[in-house]
Amino acid sequence: MRRWIGVGLALLLGAAVVAAVVAGNRDGAETRELTLVRGVIGSEKKPFFDDPRVRKVFAGRGLRVEVDTAGSRQIATTVDLGKYGFAFPSSAPAAEKIRRDRGAARTFAPFSSPMAIATFTPIVDVLTGAGVVRDSGQGYHVLDIQKYLDMVAKGIRWDKLPGNTAYPARKRVLLTTTDIRTSNSAAMYLSIAGYVANGDDVVTSAEQGAKVAGTVAPLFLDQGYSETSTEAPFEDYLSLGMGKTPMVVIYEAQYASRLFAGDGSIRPGMRLLYPSPTVLSKHTLVPLSAQGGEVGRLLQEDPELGRLAALYGFRTADARAFDDLVAKAGAPLPPGLVDVVEPPDHDRLEGMISAVETLYRSGAVPSPTP
């Protein structure tokens, strides 16, 4: 009897080993059958593409998506796109240049994120008292860009604002941005300021761009050193607080993703302002191969990918995913924004950036006298 039991156990063990080998081979075969698609993307989307749930959705459609990161301006101008199946900058003007240069038939715009300002309740209160910030009447506050530009032109400092006891810093009232020469978020901020400085109109000529650049250059040059990526000033905002970074220009998605994660990084007293007007950072995918086009289609049409994108703070075509997360978090984020303007086209925007860059190099900072 014991001998037969031993034989039976040996057979069961052998069957289990065979099953494991077969399963392993099958899994390996499935992995080998996935089509590799490489893309170059803005760095703010890297956590989304690295998410195992996102990878699983792509794998279910036979794709293994690997990404490199670069600035949106670099993707459009200096990155060698020949080795990629898709380019996915955070800027519609950059994507349009890529589409033209590469002869792509279409683009996909699955995500967007309005530009916003991460700040603190005392700063909101001080600027409300100064008439620069107002309540939208819909649960969030807005920064009036025209009034803010007027304040910057006068060189007003925080400690000179009437009744300001909450933040009496001896420095100018300025939004913190990234480096205009390298960063898309700074370029989007330039688009906002340029629109207002151009008489509430999109810059459409080189002459307008040169004039506007001279007007708004102090917004960037008077900050001193600026980081190259939005992650760095946002991390300063989260960790160092109001003293270091009272107001920083960010993508709404950065703030929203932390809020939705519930990781405690968004603390009481932290607030989000919306510029009036603002622009949308339209994350636009340009397919450079058939497989890259399939990635774009899935990002735009697959409901699970849309739900996961909302978790990372992006707004998608299905507004319910984002709105549900806002309601669950009890966040003062608007379901939609009305005062949204378009950025200039790529050539006009690059012209303004180049004009500001020239001022950087020459040291001819058109700064107001305090």
C-alpha cells in the first residue's frame, strides 16, 4: 500500500512540474508575442505609463509600450524621432510641429490639464485683499492675470501689500515657474501672459511676439534661478511650504493626482488657484508608426485607460471619471473652466521664447524699478 501511495505522489508531483513548465512556456510565449512600441513623452506622464495596470491594458491588446522622457520643446526640435513609434509632448503647438515635420496623417489628444497655481490660504487671502484674486462663485478662486501683470510692472513686494501680516516677505510678488528656455509649463504660462499683454488676443505675428516678449520678460527674468522641470518647484511647494514657494505655476494634474492618491502630501491650508484666463496643456500624441497610432487610439478610446489617466489627475474625454474622483476627494476643483484661451502656434510661441532667451543672455532685463 505504501508503495502505491508513493507512486501516486510521484505521479502527482510530476504532473505539477509538467503543468508549471507548460504554463511558464505559455507565459513566455505570450510575452514574446507582444509587439514592442517605443515612445518619447513629457516626463509628467511617466508614472502613468509605468503603472502595471496601464501595462496590463496594453498587453491585453498585444502591445508592450516603453517610453523615454524629454521636454516638449526638445521632442519637437532636437530629439531623434526615427527610433520611436510615437511622440507624446504636453503641448499642442509642439505636437503640431511634429505632425507637419513627420507628415503624420492625424494626432490623438487623450488627456488635458489646465495650467494652475499651487498656493496657500494666507496667500489667497492677501491677494484677495489686494484685488488680484477673486472667488469664482463656483467653489474655486481665480488669479486675474491683467491685475497681476499691473502689480508686477509696479515692482510691488509682498511686505508692501496693505494689511499683509501673513506673508511679509521682502521680495517681489511673482509666480514661480520653470525655466522658460526648457520647460513646457513655463511656455504655457508665457502663452497666458502674452495673450493678456497682447490686448486679450492670441499672438499671431512676429512683431506682436517681440513686443509682448519684452513686456512679460520680467515675469521670468526677475525670478532668478529656475528649475528645468515642474516636478522640482512642486516638490518644494509640498515639502518646504509657503516661505520658499508661495505661488508656483503647475499643471492641475500634478496637484489633483496627489489629492486623489490621498497620500497626505496635500495638507490643510494648501490651495489651487486658476489663472484668468488660463490655457489647457493638451497632451497630444503624434503616431510615427502604425503601432504608435494604435497606442494613441487606445489612450483615447479605452475606458480603463481613461479611468487610470484620471487617477493621475488628467482630464479625459469622459469627464465623469475625473468628476467622480473630485467628488470623492471633496476637492475644490472645477468640473469645467470657461475662461480658457488658445496658445500661439509653434512658430509664434518659439519666437517669444527666443526673445526672452536673448534677454537672458544679454543681461538686458527690462525690470521695473521697485
